[in-house]
Amino acid sequence: MASDHAGLTLKTILADTLESWGHEVVDLGTHDEESVDYPDFADLLANCLASGEVEWGVLICGTGIGISIAANRHPHVRAAVCHDVTSARLTRLHNNANVLALGERVIGTETAKDCLKVFIETSFEGGRHQRRVDKLSPQ
């Protein structure tokens, strides 16, 4: 998990939630409310994905948009901004997203928890979706 200053509160809540569900949390920061640059934290998570340290991740900023754009610059990252459980489920089913991006300023805590639960419990459907996902990767 990683966030900028605008996502710190939600990151802390979701980290605690994941731990209560029995997941180990790798908290990449930020750890205080001092203004930071979200691309730096997207890069940290992308590096953890590339090294195999983590299989999936959660990124949080004010809207989820900026940090997801930064993460998607990495060819092995498929980050999706989700605002509800339907988008969280479908991004796993159809897009094989490996990063859930959330916006603390635009989503409620309980909805964020619901999105996270669905995201981590949903598997990629494959099939016709695999060829589309393959087109997202560098050749």
C-alpha cells in the first residue's frame, strides 16, 4: 500500500482492515500529512510488484486519478480507479488489474473497504479478456 498525503487517512484505515482480514501489509508510505508527490509512491509500489515482493497493491491519493496515472506508466502495472464494488469486481475479472486505486476525497470509508474486499477476492476471468490484457503489455 502507498499513498500521498491526501490519501493517508484512508490508507491507514485500509491497512488496518487488511491486517484484520489476515493479510500482511507492506506500507510504503507516506506516514505523515506533509505534502509529497504521488508519483514517487506509485513508483515504490510498481517496484515492489516488479520484484515480486507483492502480488497486488493499493494506491490512494485525493481522487485516485493522479496516482493511478503515475502507476500505469510502468508496463507491468494495471492500476484501476474504482468508486464502487462493481468497478472493483470488473477490473479484476476483465482487466486483471493488479493495483486498486482509490480517492480519499471522493469515496467513503465503507465503500472503500467493500471495493478492497471485492478486489482481492475476485480472480481474473481470462478467456477473451486475456488477449485484450496481452495488448496492454509491451511487445
